[in-house]
Amino acid sequence: MLPVSEVIEAAVSSLARGTLLNTPEGQIAIEDLIPGMMVNTAFGPPAKVQWIGSHCYAEGAGPSTQTRAPLYRVSAEAFGHNAPTHDLMLAHAAAVLLRTPACRKLVGQDMGFAPITAFEDSYNVTRILPASEVTVYNLAVHSHEAVIANGLPIESFHPCRNAHHLLNQDSLRELARLFPHLSARNGFGPQRIAHLSVSEARNLEVF
């Protein structure tokens, strides 16, 4: 078992327990997925789950503070028709796929992954501090993908998102232990979609 660190928390803190992932067999809760199962993606055919990680935040323990880790409730259709289909709970490291020509001047393509924290407005996206412990998850496939969570495309784990944490040998060793298949040929594959900063995402005025 690996000790909790910024690298590990960034890898798993995306989907709250109970989040429904679209799969070829129908919707399955994140906690019921296992490696080897297929999940639908926003870019093409279903992808095979290579890894699922989780972390339980107990009361009084947060990612970088002494408070409980926040969740973000995304209201139904906050990002458009059926996006999400119904209220969705995301963790603090989740990134939503935005498709708009306005992204092109920022990242050179018509889509980008934006941090859910950028959209907190107490209406469409509400920050919540759970009253008790909460378990959060993320999954990885063999490429940079957007999986469909309650109808909303959410970034799967890819080390490109956490590059700023991987600048020392200890962090790289943690990542290699967490994802043994990284050493295989191609690893997670190239970054397919660029990331927007919090300020860039807010300036898009999605709502």
C-alpha cells in the first residue's frame, strides 16, 4: 500500500462513490467497475479499464488542509442537454471536457479539459463539505480519454495532468508503483486533449 501523497491524491480524486459510468453493458457505479471491463468514451470506441484507484477521506482529513475534502455537486444539465443527465458528485481533481471553438485561441483545439473547481457558482456547481468520510475514485485506460459519468465527459487519469508533481525521483517512483503498466510500450499514450487553467475555463463563460 502506498502512502498518501500529492501524486496519489491527484490520481484518484475525480469521481465520488456512486458515480455512474456508461459502459457497453449499461451504467455501472464506479465502485463496481473492475480492471478489464469496458467503458464508453467521448472520442470513439469503448476503452478497457487498466486501473481503478480510490481514497477514503475521513472526517478532518483533506488533500492539503486539515478540513474535509470537498466534493462538487454538478446539477443536471449544467453543461447542456443531458450533461449531466442528473446530479453528479465530483471530487476536487475532476476535469470536464468542454467542446467550444472558444478553446482554440487558448489551447489550439476546439476542446479542452477544464477543472471542475473553475465552475463553482453555488447554483450549477456547488462546493460541498461532506459531514462524514467520503471515498473518491478515478480510473485509467491505455490512452488519454474522456469517460462518460452521468452523461458528462470526465477526464480519465493520465500523467500529463500531474506533470508538475513529477519533477523528482520520489514522485516518479510512486507513479511507477501505482501504474506498473507505465513501463510497458506506449504507457498511457500521448496527451490528446489540452488542459485549461481555472482562469481560462472561467473566461469561457460556459453557463
